[in-house]
Amino acid sequence: HSQTPTWFFRNGFNGSGSFVSQSTMDARLEFYIKSVMGHVYSGQYGSVVVYWDVANGIMHTSNSGWEAVYGNNKTNATYVKKAFNYAYDVLEQYKLTDKVKLFYNDYNTYMVVNDEIKLVNYINQGKKVCA
């Protein structure tokens, strides 16, 4: 999450460009997740990947490209929910929903445990996609 390069959030993938819209970022996020997971599961060793760390470090990040595009609502972070749904779509495509788990990961969770719970509950609204 915090390791995503600045240019990923900018127009023209240019680090000095303006930030993209949420819809553009949604498309980039979907393309990235579905491309990486699809590559893994269509390859020779896809069967060994049974856990995915879909998002991590949301609660302790500030001034990120994610916040610049989506705002600073950590417990209802729409991009995190979308990331889990995109990942779950891939699991459905490959018929792996019973074999593969998607996780939210963070550090120092004891400091913000109630916010962590709110975020995971938000991610799972409608359909349980986060283990």
C-alpha cells in the first residue's frame, strides 16, 4: 500500500502530473489486480498460492496517493473494498473461492483495533470477501 509509486496515481503515469480521478484509479487498480492474479493462476504454479495479502497498512499511512485520489476515510476506504472485490472476482473466475483466502494485513493493530474491525466489516458488506 505505502510502497505504491507516486506515478501510479498521476495522469500519464508521470510523477509530476496531476492526480487521476477515482474512476481512472479504479480502472488501474482493477487491471493490476486481475492481471497479476490471472497471471499466477493461469501459470504452472498457480495452485500453490492459497493466500493473498490484498491490502495492508491502511490505518497507519498518511499523505499517500490513495488518500489524494480517494480521500482520508480509513474505515470506509472504497478503494480497499474494490480491491477485495476485484481479487474475489478472479477467485470466482478460476473457481477458487473455497480454496484461496484474501486477507487484510496491518501492523500495530492493537493501537486501532476498533478501526480495523470497522474496515473489515465494511469490506465484507454484501459478500464476505476478506477472511
